[in-house]
Amino acid sequence: MHFNRRALKVKNSQKVVGQRREELVGRAVTSAAVRLQGEPHRPPPLRWLPLHRAQLHAGDLLFSAEVLQVGTNEDVAVETWSTREGVVVPIPVEIRPRIITYKLEAVFWGVRRLRRVQLLPVSRPRVALQVAGRRLCSAVIPDTAANPNFPNPRMVFTLELPEQEEYLPPLQVEVHDCRSFGREVLAGVHALHSLADFVVPPPPYLTDKQLSEIQQGLEKGHGAEEPPAIAVKREIRKTMTAVRHLDSEDVPTTPEPKKDEPERKKKGRLGIGLVWRRKHAAPTIAEEEIEAPDWWTKYYASLPQAERDRKLSLAGHVGAEATEPVEKLELYPCELEKLSQFSGLQDWLRCFSLHKGKRAGSGRSPVVGHVKAALCLYPSPFPERPAVRLLSRHENNAPVRVCVRCYCVRATELHPRDPTGLSDPYVEMRVGGQVAGSRDDYVPQQIEPVFGRLLQLECVLPRDWQLSVRVMDWDRTTRDDLIGETRIDLEQRLLSDHRAHCGLPPDERRELKEHLRCRKGYNAWRDAERPTQILEGLCRRQGLRLPEYLADDTLSVAGATYSLPLTDQSAAERRSSEWREQLALEALRAWRPRLVAEHVERRPLLHAAFPGLAQGFLHLWLDLFPLPSAAALWVPEQKPQSTDVHYRSLNGEAMFNWRFVFPLCYLPGERRLLVQHRSGPMLGRSTRRTAPPRLHLQVWDSDHFSPDDFLGAVTLNLWQLPVGAPSAKQCSLAMLERGAPTVNLFRARRAHGWWPFRTREENEYKIAGKVELVLEVLTSLEAEARPAGKGRQEPDALEKPK
């Protein structure tokens, strides 16, 4: 018998690190195909064979094997190759995978929480993709402390890969730290089983003329037909599973509290209009009076039948009866990230966990950090044409300031921390070194407390990308104990196509205008944007035409038409802006991929001392609101700053080593600065004006008994900054003339060189000296990460020159 085996590659095999000797990766047991006498010869197809080491999965082997009988199968010709390792049997042509050209579009977003390597922090990381024997590298992050995102996130690569998706090779994501002398140190590795999860249909290529026509149609809202590429992109973004609802039967609302029930003080509870205010005592309500429904009424109406019992109500807080049907919330039994209809909030940007070392160790977590990236693989029949930008929706990964609001409703099934079998729990929120929540607001002697708290903080993404909500146990004499905590990725919620940073009102067939008109009450509109603004933003983000409000009081968007039930409203009211908001809200509820609705999610509380065991559950929801950038703000008019005096200069040279710090508000569209101006010292009001971004430098001769003598000056336009000379000898007045090379400092961010001082004598400019400067422009977020004092003061103090 002749055993013919063919092995193509080992897939997802574990890497042996730190040992030079050969080590067993894995083994597998399989059966080979047997050809009987008289049957035509057909090579068995290639298939993935799982490898195991002990009880662990060690990889996969693309394998094919057959048994041939020697002498009877003389018609079967076995091709062999002679190599240094011995005789090799190649893959037959019949089963050999067909190789075609692919385009791999990658968006390297950033790295998060990288562990130290060789006792040094990872400050200049680079991501490398190992696929099909090629190494594809990203740009280097200059400084992870200032900004952990990549400066140039989007890259496109051309690969030669098998046409069959089941034969696509694995992908290995590596993160290296670029250190001095060209050294690269491995920080972590993430292995993907196959590239098949990132394959999308090949989109048609669009010429520049077609793209300009589509853009003009988007600006006008009509005129440009939807190209086929848009339809393909929309199909890609559809979710794979149906929407899961928590249906509950319609039952009467919660009854009124009994008259003999004692009154209790409720601090900071959910009040009317989602305003979490202090409520000292429940008001006395006559039997004939009916209290208006509040948020708790809506919450109780959404609970299952068993939880609507008065004994399980929120610490005695009972909603009022309502004569009309009450809207309901979406109650999710788990975290929002684990719901299949929302794709784990990783529909566009995925978070890969980095590992290093072997699985068997000292018990330390093998996760050494995270890398965020988006991948898209599609066949490219025309390799010479530019790739279609499928992942160009979030090209700006600059830091952004976000307002975080966490609404903590209640906790259930808490693990007791007191000897009495109960706890005194309270909640606190941590993000970016900030803490919100007070231990004075604890709930005494409860394991299923009702919090009704609003915790609010401001943070900077991506620096403060992870939010931690903790439930603590209050103790009078000892340190408070941690019951459990839950962590939330804020960046994934803000960038997801499901718009998870603020939920939409539930889908109920009733008066939609109630959400928009209501400034207070349990149906108040919480989002910072109106429905029409949200809908237009989604259309621009997905490359669709802007919504069209037709003459028959309908809305056309994304190939669908939406209308509202006819009422007794007049035609003028149906054409008003409020009617358009209702139409836009109806379209948002039917949008695909499905948008996150107003909800309450149930998140498990975990503790490091009990890994994998939930210490209770916290019911909450989260709202994120991006704050305006620094360019939309304004600063007071700047006061002049001066250096110290360099005494006894005999040759005209002086050494300062001095730092000037000016806060600026730059408008890129106008190329001007926005400042606050006061006309006089007695005027209480101030006005805002714009000014050109010019830096005025003057040099003076200090005198003790007489006025200081003016020596020279230079004015530098930061938008058209003359390129500095590399040395003092090459510095001349020609640098300030028209036609001299310039650079935009707001784009270059840093400039170093020599610039001339000049003075005017007899209607002619003459050189009065030369100055060496280092000019640097930082955003407000970068300045917070790298603080610097004025002059030679802390932080980042400068040395006094000799």
C-alpha cells in the first residue's frame, strides 16, 4: 500500500517563544480516502483538520490524504518534488485552490491599555498584519500618552488569496513597540481563524465624475440616482438576526399606595421628565385625583407580570394609575454588547485582544492590551484601479470630548457583604481618573436596592475609552467594600452604526409629537439632535441621498416611503417642521441596521476575587453626548508676555530658554482666531471678534534709569509662516519677502529655525538681529496630556541657560 498525504499549511498554530529546540504544536487523528480497484482516480478535496495538544485546541491543518494500492493503480501518476528536506508531493491541480487578487482595506484606529514590555511602557506602537506570507505594517503612533490613535488610520493592500472562502488563510495581528536604534519589541499578538468574516461582495468602481455628481445630488437632496455601490454597502450593514423584543401583556397600571403606608424620603430619585431631583416626601393625593404618569410608570409597565407585584416594586415607589396606554421601554436581560441584533456593537470597529506567552502560566491574565481596527476584504478584478473606500465613514479619529450620563435604576441579587446577610450599597462611576457618586447616598440594609441616580462626567475619547460603574458597600468604621463592577466601552457605543449612544423612543402608534414637544415629563426628548438631523447624518454616513419630504406629506429616504396616520390636522400643520420631525422619527424606527431604542440593560457585576461569577446585576442605561470642539469656543484677548533680561551682553548674543504659552481658538475655515474683546474697562459686556493668526515678536534693550530702547521686531503669520533658516548665517530679510516659501503651522504642528528681526530706517528695512524659535501648536486635549508652564516654571520646567 502507498499512503499519499498532502499538507498545505498549518493554521492558527501556537508560537513557541523563548526555546530553540523543536516542540510539539499539536496532533490529530483522521482517516484517509481509499480508492477501490476499477474506480476513477479523484483526489480527495482539501479540508481543515483540527490540531489538539492535550485538551487545548492548537490550530488547524489544511490536509488531504488517500490510500493507493501499489501495482493495481499503475495509471495513477504521483508527482514528486525533490527538496533539501526530502521528497515532497505537491497539491494536485484538481484540488489546488484558485488564486485571485483581493483588496484588503484596513483602518488602524488605535491601541488601548498596552501592558509594559521589558519594564518599559509601550509609547510608539505599530500594528503589523501577517497574512499569506506577507507583512503589512501601519504607521507609528508618535506618543500614546498624548493620543493612542494612529495618525494615518486608513490603508489599502493588494493580496493574492484563494478564491474559495473556506481556504482563506488566517490573519495574525501583531503590535510592536518601536524603540531606539531601530529596535522593535513584540507587545502582543491576536490570531484570527480566517479572513472569511471580513469578505464582502466586490463593489463597482465609480469614476471621479460619478462621485462628483452623487455629491452634488447629496447637497441638493435630489437629482442623483443611487449607484449600485450604495446598495451593496447597505446590504453589508444589515444585521443577521431578527429583533428580539421583551413582550409583556397589557395589564392595569400599578395601583396607588395604601393610605397607611409610611412615607419615605427618596433622595435623587427618577422624577418627572427624567430630571433626577430630590424628592422629600410623597404628596397627599385625594381619592378622586389622578397623578400624571411618570418614568416609573413606564418602567413598571415594561416589566414582566411577575415583577409587577407591589412587593417587588422599587423600594415602595409605586407609579400612578393612567387612563391612557403608557409607553414601554425595551428591557434587555443582558448587556447591550451581547445582543445579536446589535452585532455586539462591533459592526464597524472591532476590538481585538492581544495575548503574549503561553496559556499555562502563573495565573496572570494573558491579555496584554487591545487594538481597534476595521477590516474589509473584497475581490479586485481590476488591480490597477483605486480601491473603493468602504471604510471611509470615520476617517477623523482625533480626540473628542464627551459628556457621559449614567442612569442607575436599581440592582438585583447582590452578594451580601455584611455579617447580617445584607448590604448598604451605593453606586459610583469612574472614568479617566474622575469619580462621580457619593457614599452618603447609600441604601441601608438592602440586597435589591433602588438607586434612581444620575451620574454625570466629562471625558476625552480615546484617552478615557472605558467606563467603570461600581456598586460599593457602605461601612461606618472600616473601608467600603467593593461588591462588583461593570465596564463599558464608550468608544464602541459612539462609533457603532446602531447609534447606541442615545436611544430612540419606543415604537408605539400614538402621537409622535409628544416626544418632541415635551420638554418635561417622562416622554421628554433627551437627544441633542432632532430626528431630522439624525436622519440626515445617517444618510451622509452611509452615502445615501438626503431625505425628501414630498408634497403628499410623505418622506422618501433609502428607497422607502414613510407616512403618518391621517388626523384632523390642517394641511399647513402637516407641512410644518414639527410634522417633518414626526416623519423622520418614523423613518428612524424602521432604519436598517436597527437603531438602539430607549432601554434599560441588565449588566452583571464582577469582582476580581471571584472571576466569572456574577456578584449581582445592575440595571442602567447610558447616554453619550459629544461636546463642541475647541474651535467653536472663544478665549479672552491675549496679554503680551516677555522673557527675563540677559545682562552684560558684549557681543550682541543672548540666551533665554524661555517658553511662551498662548491659548488660541483657531477657525480653519476662516483661517482666523476667535477672541473676546472689551471696548473699555468700565463696560460690563464683551464682544467676540476674529483676528488674523499673527505672532508679534519684539526685542528691547533694558535700561535702569531711562526708557528701554527698541531694537527690532518681526511679525509671523502662523497660517503662512516663513520657513525658518537652519542656521543663523542663512537667516536674512529675504525670508520675509513675498514669494518666499511658507508653511501652515496649524497643519505642520511644529516649526524650528531662525527668523530675522528688522527695523525701519530711512524708509527701508534693515536687519536688526536674529532669533531662534521653536513654534508648536497643540489641541486643547493634547495640551492637557502634555502640560507645560510659562517661562521656566513647572510642569515641564526648562533649565536656566549659563
